[in-house]
Amino acid sequence: MHGSASRLDEVKTRISEYALFLTQEAQLELIDLEIKFKGGDIVIQVLADRPAGGITIDECSAFNKKIIQHIESEQFLTEGYEVEVSSPGLDRPLRTPRDYARMVNKELRILLSQPVNGRWEFKGVLKSVHEQAILLVCEGQDIVIPLANIRQGKQIF
């Protein structure tokens, strides 16, 4: 298994570098990249989007083809593989300060890995985003939540 883990790390590094190049070239944002084994094959799952949201199915398909062409031309995968490129959709997870900046004045649900003011979960309106923390208004109270403490953040619809 140790060999498998290091192999996945190597594949992830190579795919990540190329996916990052592709997203920048297409003015898209690389949201997430996961690589895992499924049976004996490697599955490469890529989440990409426009900075303001709204990537199309055709753009996902073109992105998918470019990754496959890159893998084929570089020949660094000897095992079977599958590439899945998709959009995070409306239920997109929030991870970076930039993700949160898009959600200012929207209602969010935040789950924490460390409690803030004795609570593990907050629902409120995002008022501002800083490099290390967000400011959420919950039940009329301003709550500063360190980004490092956030396990999961999502918009409430």
C-alpha cells in the first residue's frame, strides 16, 4: 500500500501542475483535484469553475480531453485510468479566502474543527473576509471565525 500511496502522490503532483496550467490558460479556477484507486485503475477527479461560477458542460469536456491528451503524450500512467472533470455546482464547498469573498452578504453554514465561543457550527450572513478569518453575523452578533478552524463551509439556499 505504501507504494500505492507514493504513486498516487506522484500522479497527483503531475496532474495538478498541468490542470493548474490549463485552468489559468482558460481563465478558470481549479477548485479541487482528487486521485484515487478504483479497482486497479486510477481515477482522476477534477473540479473546475469560472471565478464567478458558471463553467459549461462543453468546457468540462474540453478540459477532460486536454488532460487525457497530456497523460497520453507524457506516458506517465502505465495502469488504466479514468478522468472526470466536473463543475462544483451551486453546492460548491468553500475553502479559500477567495471562495469566501464571493459569498459576502450571503447566508452560510460553517462547521468547525475547533469550537469558537463554545460552538461547533454557525449559520449566518458573511460580512467580510480577511486573510486568516471571516466575519459572520449570527443572530445579530458578530463572530470572527479563523479560516484554519473551518472544516466545512457552504452557502445556504
